Amino acid sequence: MRKSNLPPDKYYLRDLHKEIDLYDRKLAYLNTYGEFATTEEREEAEGKMLAKRAPLERTARELAKSGVEFAEDELPRSFRTANVEQAEQSSSR
């Protein structure tokens, strides 16, 4: 069964968050320990991972906007920083 056939519930969103977090960790590892002959090779490898991660992020954000509940502590690392910044901006107003 394909993931697109699954119902958009909180467990599906949690799994999406875990998969996005995995790509975040892979990208961090690539930038820290990846050895490439040229910067073009590095950018190509990074671009491929970002291309795989982008649809996951888009789906997760759409589900969250549509009201699917999620736990803040289960958010991917890249989403946590964005949420913290948004919360700080809204509280300073």
C-alpha cells in the first residue's frame, strides 16, 4: 500500500516528521563529513536529498494546516527552529 493511500491522521503526520528528520540528519552529516572532489558534486548530492525531502515537507505542512494534531516534541529539527522563531516574533508584538 502506498503512503498516499493512507488516511491523513496524526500517526501518518508523525511518520512524515520522522522521515523529514532523517533527511535533516543526512544533510547535516553530508555537510559535516561528506568528502567530494568538487563543490559541484557536493551541491548535486545536497540537491538530490533536498528534492526528496521537499514533497515530504510540503505534505506535512499541509496536514498541519488542515488541523491534523501533532506533538511539538515530535517535530523535525528543521521545523522546531522555525516554530520557535515564529513564537518569539508573535510574543514580542
